[in-house]
Amino acid sequence: MMMWSVMSVRWLAIWSLLLLMAGANSAWSGTDYRLDAGDKISIQVYGEESMDVSATLGASGVIRYPFLGNITARGKTTGELESLIEAGLRDGYLVNPQVRVRIDEFRPFFVNGEVRNPGGFPYSQGLTLRKALSLAGGLNESADPGKVFVVREQDKTQKKQRIDMDAPVYPGDIVSVEKSYFYIYGEVKSPGKYPLTGGLTFRMAISLAGGFTERASTDTVQVRHEGDKNGSRKESELDGSVESGDIVTVKQSFF
């Protein structure tokens, strides 16, 4: 009897240590992170190793558990899932079950648009927008650094939002980087909106737009930056650099 008590105390100490480790290893331990497709979890019951289960949530969010059958894990926190399993096991199987649910691997986050290697990536703790973009190979030459957006998976409105480069990115979030454009109007043969690549000059932009018309002033162009609240225009030499969102106007020559 004494030996059983000592072993029980040891098991309880080990179990407590595992709980602390789980808290340290989970980015949302004790918070409202909700499980979804792609999350890999492990379920342990204190003193009942035969009931340990590891599972990756599929699209349905349902897992199979001994005695209890199908359980919907999707949308639940680890704490809620623990309580649900404990209640089920308490109903005719175990007297006082102690269940621990741990997230072994979080579902991926995604980076789309103007990056070198778009796609889904494994989440790791401490992920920021800056790190997410780096994992995707960084911005390509067509990217607009001012138009990097995040759609939060947990945001029911699914609105694109701008966040700071050091702000966190969470599992299931979608980062999108938009293409950089400029606009050219006036005395060019094909005015309109054009994609911007690195190192583009106004002279090159005019060439992309079909070149000057016969009435064009060929010395300088007028430039207004998109988002400039004052709407001010400035004169620029043809060898100046085009920036994302620039609105370029080639004036008519009066001579």
C-alpha cells in the first residue's frame, strides 16, 4: 500500500511537470486559441497510457477517441476539449479522469502575392509579419511594400488589415502582398496603369506606355504620389525613378 502511494506521488509529480511544459510550449496556453483543421494534438489521461491519442484535425474537425467515439474538436480551446473528454470518461468509465490536451503542431499560415516563395508555412512561436515574409523568400521586385495586408483567421469579417512588421502572425492567418503599380497619362500613346518593377525610370515608363505622342513635351514629366493628401505635383527629369503609386503626366508642348 505504501509502495502504491509513493508511485502515485511520483506519477502526480511527473504529470504536473508535463502540464508545466505544455504551458511553456504552447503559444496560447490558457487563452482562447481555438483548434481547427491542420492542428496536430495529443491527448493524455493521467495514469491511463492506453488512452493516449495523437491526431491531426481534418476538414471536419472531428477526432476519434477511445470509448467516446467521434468528438468535435474544431472550434474548441484545449481547455474546453479537456473538459469535454473528462465529462465523457466520467460517465461510466473513470472515477476522476485528468485529461491533458497539448498542441504538438499548429496549423500553417499562408503568404500569397508578390513574394518569392508563396504558399503555406509551418507556424512557430513568436512569428511576426517580418519573419513570415522572410520565410516566403521576401518581397519580389514587383511588390508594393506599402500594401502588405493580413487577414486574421479568427476575424469573422475577414477584412484585410495593415499591421506593423513586428506584429504577430497566428496560425491560419493569410498574409498578402499586392503588386506595385504606377499610372501614366497625358501625351503618351498608351496611357493607363502599369506594373512597377525595380529601377524603373520615367523614361522607361514612357516607353512602356508606347512612347511620346507628337504633341508631347519631352523634357520633364509631372508626378503626383498616390495618397498625397495635398495632391501636389512636381516636375521630374526623365531619368528620375518611378515609385509605387506614382501618377505620371506627360504634358503637351506648346512650341
